[in-house]
Amino acid sequence: MAKLSKEQIKALQENRCYADDWSKIEIPDDFKTDRIQDCYFKGNIKIGKLNGKVDIGDGIERACGIYRAKLNNVNIGDNCYIADVKGWISNADIDDNVVIENVGDIKCTGETTFGNGNPIEVLNEGGGRELKITTKTSAQIAYLTVLYRDKKNLVEKLNNIADKFSASFKKNRIYIGKEAKILNSVMLNNVYVGEAAEIKGAQYLYEGTIDSSKEAKTEIGNGVVAEHFIVQKGASVKEGAMIFSSLVGEGTKIGEQFSAKSSVFFANSEGFHSEACSAFCGPYSVSHHRSTLLIAGLFSFYNAGSGTNQSNHMYKLGPIHQGILERGCKTGSFSYLLWPSKVGAFSVVIGKHYANFDTSDLPFSYITDEDGKSIITPAMNFFTVGTVRDGEKWPARDRRKNKKKLDLIIFDVLSPFTGQKMIKAIKILQELYDSADKGVEFVKYNGINIKRVLLKTNKKYYQLILSKYFGDVLIKRMQKSNAGKISEILKIDVQGVSGKNEWVDICGLLCTKERLNKLISEIESGKIDDFENLQQELEKIYNSYEADEWNWVMENYKEYTGKEIVSDIPALLDAWKEASVKLYDMVLNDAQKEFVGNTRIGFGIDGNQDADFEAVRGKYDTNKFVKQLLERKSKVEETYNLLKGKL
Amino acid sequence: MSDTFERVKKVTAELLKVDESKITESSRFVEDLGAESVQSIELVATFEEEFGIEMDENEALAVKTVGDAVKFIDNILSKK
């Protein structure tokens, strides 16, 4: 780099440029003065090479250079295009190939961590569960920090890790990464802009990081207002969204005037139109409709119907209540939940619920209200088309393009996590049945009502699902290990931990308590003291899932049936076949309902109801999903015969 | 009218909250009597309890009319 020569200063002045001190400007050897026009320079300025052209996608090629801009203490990389800066670019390091056009202020106003380490009151508006958000905060790290408050040392150590990382971010200059584009935006103060990020038409961004990479570009769009925020790789925040003290996770989409305060949205979540306040939205949490409020709740693999609402206080000591919807839940239109409540995995909530209940032992349930009374129908939701479709769509809709993903996700609907719940549920339902007076319509469990007459049926359904699950895992194991004797394949996996373990869902990552406790003690002891190590250890847990799952199935099959798997394979396969066929029939039956009776209301507005319906919705027999289910059902027999032959 | 029909009618009327006199053998549980999916399961469970029988879920749910339900139940009872 060199200082400007007298000739170059003169040429710049002729290009209507002004500097408080020309000697503070550094330039490359092949500096082109004609690429700088109508600029005001203050403080130390470094300008890179200004060669070539850029195209921002509108078909107009722009010559790299600096035009109509005011710059204060700015370093500019090679081949950037900066034009029409109405305010100032101040205290900034701009990397190579950056495009900035038609903006107001882009400034660093003092020392900042760009939103990293900012404590937000997630899950409990009143505080007590603060999470220090950073670009490295994963769903798992957030879960441990927010929900394990009884482990003071753990929380302190996790906060230290966040602080250490945030301190490494601390600067008094902003950074704009390689190939980033900032267009038509009004104000960016104390914002870190990652590589290849695109900011188009943002209104006001303050104290935040937009993490981004070439492979997972992050987008900020029109009218966005964001303060004290973190946006992780591959996410987008657009269309007038407002984000305050919030984290937007990898591959998440926020837009269409969604507003969020003190909330987190992990991998592939979606927030449109509606509102989130102190919401802990784990992976795949989706709220698309106006009038929907997610407040003080823990959600994951969740779908909010329009007008969904929850209450987190009862006008007493303030907003101290919180709610938990375990993975895979849905809330129907205008459903309401009174916090505190806990809803079991993969359940559907319909109607308004004014009772505080805990259904976490009863997964796959319908929760409905009947004349103000909350009623649960356990296991029913497993047989719906929706649950089957959900289980398949989540992995298929993973938008994260970055190789190293922050949130570690086990997608399985049937897993040791739901398996252990079903085993428990079978016992609970039997006990309730045995102790219930045959004259009563309902029995009560953890604050919710169950129809007595359905207890046996619900129990039977859980048994059916378990038979399918045990068989699925056995078949996976047998198919994976083509060679080898059955007795070799079907023994305890030495890579896995004991099958007697309890399983937990740490916000997308299913794991044994043993592995989690080991991780926690390593964090508490200081052995794990940065995000990199922590992520590595979480990845080890993630990679151990299959071995741990197998050991759980081996152990729990024995516990549940009283027989060792290895000596009971024919019976297990028989039960699997019967359960699978039955389940597919029930799901197909559910799918069929989408094509008959009342579903045709409103079709054929002036006649030809059936023809109109079929033109829009198609026919049951030719429906893609139905065909897939039928194909799978036919494969049950095939697989069964194949495996039986191997025995 | 068979005893089974009378008992099926009574159970159905109570559960679906419909007028017992309106229920005929040709009444369809879903289309005519408004049975929703959970109610259909509940009907099967209540019939099981009422008649002291076990019904195959899928076969039972395939039954569309009250008359067919009566036949289905009578068939199981005859095998007891």
C-alpha cells in the first residue's frame, strides 16, 4: 500500500472528492483515480484494487469503485463497489468484492460484540432463564442453559463459554464479509455482516450479527427492524419482520411482518405474520398465521394453527408460568393453553384449555375440549396422515446448506424417547382401567380427563405402535448387517451405552441420560470450555444414536415381553407384520376421509361437485401419498418373508 | 327388532347424542349420525364393553351402517 501522490490527489479533487487529511489515505500500486468520485474521506482510509465490474442481479453491470460516499476510518478490500452512501460508512472493515449501494448509515458507534453474549429472557419473560445468544449457540446449548437452572455450575460454565466467545468478537469496528451485498438499506449500526450475506432494503439493524457463508447465504430483506440479534447461517429475515433480542437459527425463515421479542428459533423454523414473545422455538417450529402468539413456551417440530394462544400469567405474581410442548405437537386454530402445562410428544391440541395438565407420559394424543373439559385420547394421533407426513417432511425440508451444522437433529418419530413413554403409558392406562369405577365416563390423569371406555383401546394402540417400532429397529439392524450370524448381529452394541438408560430430547437431539450427564460433568469440570469442544462432544452423542437405540430396544424388548430378542425373532417379526399392516390400514383409512363426505362441501360452486373436487384434490387411488403408503404396506409382506427366510 | 339392534341403537344414541328414534338399520354412522373419528373408536370400545366381546379394530371401523354393526356383533356373539 502507498500514500496518494500529488497528481492522484489532484485527480481526486477534480472528481469532486474531499479529504480532511489526504495523507491518511492508503492505496494499492495500480490505483485508479477515475473509479472514485464525489467522496468525502475522514480519518484513516485504505482502499483496495478497483478492477472489474459487479452485477447485483438486476442486469446492470457496475464498475468497481467508490461513488458518492462519505467514509470515516474505513478499510476497503479489493474490487468493491460502493455507491450512494447518504449517511456515513464509519469505522468499518470491508472485505473483497463487497457491494454497497443506496444506503444511509453503516457505522460502528463504539465497542460492541455485535449481539453476541446478549442475555435474553427466553421461556420466562420475568427472567431467571436468561440465554446469552451467540452465532455458535445451538438448540442443544440453549436447551441446557435455559432449562437446567438447577445445575448452577453448568449454567455458569455455559455462560462463561458464551462470554469467552463474545469477548473474542469484541471490536470497535464493524466487518462486512467477502461478497456481501448491502443495498437500499437505511441504517446498520454495530452490525457484523458475514460472507456473502445479502441485505436488501432493511430499515434498521442495530447490535447484531448476520452470520453467513458462500454455501449458506443469509438474507435480510425489505423493511426489517432488528435490535440485539443473531441471525445464523442460511437464515432469512424479510418482509417487515421485527426482531428484538432474538436468535434466528440456521435455515430459519422469518418474514411477512412477524415480530419476535426475547425468542429463539432454531434450525428450519418459520415465523410469518404472527408474534413470538419469550418463545423457545426448537428446530422446525412453525407459525404462519396472524393472531398467533407463541409465548413463554418450549416448542420443537411444532406447527401453530391460526389464532393459537397461551397465557403465562394469571394476574397474580406476573408472567412466571411457562409451558412445554414436546416435539411434534400441533395446536389447532384458535386453540388456547393455560400455562403451566406440558403436552406429550406428537400430540394435537384442539380447542381451549383452562386446566393445567401434564400429558408427557401419553405421546401421540388428541387433546380436545368438550364443554370446557379437557379430554385426552391417547395414541390416536399416531394413526393420522399428518403424523406420518410430518415424520417424512422434516428431514426432506432441511434447508441448511452449511457442512457443519449447529443443531443436531434426530428426526425419528419412533425412538427410545417415544418408546419409553409408550411403555410407561401402557402401564398407566392399565392401572387406570383396573382402578376405575365402571360407572364413570371419565378418569383423571395429571389434570386431564380420559374416557374410561377408551382406556383399553388406547393401551392396545400403544402396544401396536411398540410392536412396529421394535420390529423396525430389528429389521434395520438385520438389513444393515447383511453378513454374519444372527446371534452376532443381535447382541449388545459395544459402541452404545446401557439399554436401561432413560432417554431425553435435548431440543432435537435424542440421547441417553448417561451420555448427557457425562457431557454435563465435563462442562462443569471445565474440561469442555469452548464452543468447539462442546459441539464436538455433542456430535459424538449424535453419532452414537443408532448403537444406543439398538441397546435400548434389546433391553426394553426383554423388559416388555419377558423374552430376549435373539430367541424371539419369529414372534417379533410376526407382531411387526401384523402391527405394520394394521397401522398402514388405519392411516390409509384416515387418508380416505380426505376424499369423502363433508370434505367435498364447497366444491362445484354451481354444480359438478365431484368433478370439481377431483380436479382440485385428485382421487384417493391416485394420490401420491396414498400410493406411497400402499407401496410400503405391500413391502411389509416382502420384507417379512425375506427376513423369515434368513432365520 | 333384535335385542342387539336395540342395544346398538341405545349406545349409538347416547354416544353421538342423537335421538334414538331417528336411528334405523340403514343409518350411516359418519354421514347420517355425524360420528367423528374419535367417536368411531369410542363406539367400537363401547360396543365391546356392552356385549363383552373383542372386535378387530380395522374390521369394526370398516362397518358403515347401524345394521351392519348389528350383523358384525351378532357374528362375534355367535362364535362365543
